[in-house]
Amino acid sequence: MNQPESSDPTQRSKEELLKAYNEVVDSAKQKNGEPKEDLVTASPPKKLRRGFAVVGALAYIGLIYMWVGKPVWLFGSDAEPVVVNREAALRTEMFLQASAIEDYRVLNGSLPMAVEDATEPDSLITYTRLDGMSWVLTGTLGTTKLTLRSGAVLEAFLGTSLEQLGPPPTS
């Protein structure tokens, strides 16, 4: 494709220099028996293409390993978090259960027959309905055992448990 002649003398001299350089390079390649090639449309050498294929395949295998294997060094452990303060953890869970039960009572006018009617049950906590308006929650975590009755002030029962459940100390 022919480009229009530029009216700028410096642009014309640059184009002439580039053309002359390309002619010198082409004539040197012809003397050495190399084919003339256009640098813009030239394909990469075979070794480079093979290298790209190998790197692509390794990257693909690595991604599959990370997706399927979910390595611990990348995603962390699925182990349960360490409970720093058992009583604070139990108080917090019992507070959440009691709040859900009280919300159910306010909305429906009566207590739920089972805790599943109000919230997701927790294996650490036992719900007992005493009558139409009173209940007892009993929670056990290891050696810690707590009881919460329907007449108790929930915020007082919770106390400073949320502050005590901060992240575990790093060492």
C-alpha cells in the first residue's frame, strides 16, 4: 500500500532513511541465503511458539489443580476456628437463639414449638418450651454449661462476649 508523500521535509527524510535501512538489511539477508521477511507480518519462530504452548498447558494444569484440589497453601484450612473463649462463644450463640425465639413470639403471639420454627438450630443449645410464654435455653460447650431463661435481659446475659471473641492472638 502506497503512502502519500509527506510535505514535511523531516518526515520525508525519515521515510527515506527507513527505506534505505530496509534495503541494506534485505540485501545482507539475500547474500547469506536468508529469505526476505516483513517484520510486521512475520510469525514467531517455532521454538517460541512451542514455548508458548508449553507455558499455556502448564498454566491450564495449574488452574485445574487449584480449582479442583483447593490446596491448603492457597485457600487455608477448612478446620473449625479455634474458640478463644468458650463461654463468650456460647453466650453469643445463646443470645442469637433467644433473640430469634423472642422475635417469633412477638410476630406470632406464641412461642415456637421447636427452635427450628424460629431459627436454625445449634447442636450446642437445647430449647425447652415451658408454657405458652416462657422457655429455657441450655448451652453446653466442652466443660462450659450455661442456662438462659425467658425472663432474663438478653443484653445483660450477652455482656462483653462480643468483645471477648476478637480474633485469636497471632504468634
